[in-house]
Amino acid sequence: MSPLRRVETLKTLVIYLMAEPETPELARAAVEGGADIVELGFPFSDPLADGPVIRRAGERALARGMRTRPCLEVLARTRELVPEKPLIPMTYSSLLEAYGWERFATDLAGAGGTSMIVADLPAGERPEVKRVQLVAPTSTDARIAYAGGQTDGWLYLVTLTGTTGARGDLSPALAGLVDRARRLVDVPLYAGFGISTPEHARAAAELADGIVVGSRAVEVAEAGPEALHDYVASLRRAVDAG
């Protein structure tokens, strides 16, 4: 299945994977299954936004020696296998302080990164760092408007308060957050956190311009590229059916 097949996509499907040696092949499988963007998690020892699945994946990656430089090498290998799609690292400000902000931006571009997400860096801090901004149901209208004006390409809607992880139901806060953001900003809105099933994906895509799936994708990826391909394809069908 060609990764170039979705030039007409109306809703965007973002898949999160933890950066590990196997990730390039997993990312290719996700794209072949229908992912439009791949988000690569750079593991951190104190990931405040991450729930148990991604936290465990990060701990495993750190135990295998995945630090910022090896993660950038994984990004570069992923770019070789996924030449056309956006690749967006998700990292934390402490890692970038240690590595060097300007150095990271340079090395990110050299490795084929499209943008970045810095989970704990609020809009307004380090405005020179081009990145995707996040807002939550608790964000004020002023904060949503400001983040939307600063964001790189799309605005990440955190659908619930708390950490990442699969939930039984889609967050009831999403509809209100989408409504507010649509009034306040003029960028695509992608919803994430708590989206794990095709049913969640369809419902969220009916509200937002795209969805981000993380914890469940990381779980499925443990079974290998074929399993991930099939899972992403199920999400793709659900999003397109909405």
C-alpha cells in the first residue's frame, strides 16, 4: 500500500511511537496503514503528561540507551523509510536544556524532523522555538487564542485533564474545546489523549480536523509492524467513515 495514497485526506491521523531502534520500521508500517503524521516520543525520566503505557515505554527506551542523540538518529533512519510524511518529535524542555536549544533545532532539521512538540513548554516561553502548541479544556480563551497564533501548523487539543492513556469513552470535554478553539483560532485542530478505538477515532474526527493516537498505538507496536499496520488501518477506516 503506497504511503502516498492519501493526497485527498480530509481528516488527519497522527500516530505516536516511542523512539527506539525498531521505530523506523514501525513508522513505515503506520504510514502504510494510513497515518498522515508520525509523532516520535523522546523518552524522559519524569514525563509528567504521560500515562502508564507511554511511561513504561519510555523507561524501556531509556534502559536501552535512548538519549537525545540516539533518538535523533532514529528520526533520521525513520526519515529514510518515510520520505514524504511529517515526523514530529515530542520531547521535554529539560532534555532540550541539556542538549542545547539551538543545537537541537539544527540537528532536528538535519535528521528530517518537521516540527516538534515540547510537552511542558507553555506558549509564550521561548517563542523562538517553532513548535506545535497544546491547549486543554482548562485553557482560557486568551490562552487558546495565543497558542493558536504561535503554533506550528496545527493546534494540539488535549481532550482531557490528566495523563495520556486509553479510556473507555471519548472525553465529553472535547466538543466544547473544539467549539471554543474554532471561534478563536484559524488553524487545524487535532485532538489527542484518550483516543484508542476506531469508535473513538470516528467520534473525535467528526468534531476535530484530525486525531492523535498514542498509548494504544504504543501497545500494539509491541506486537510488531504488521499488527501496527492493521490497527492504524482500522483507525483510518473509522476516520474516513465519519
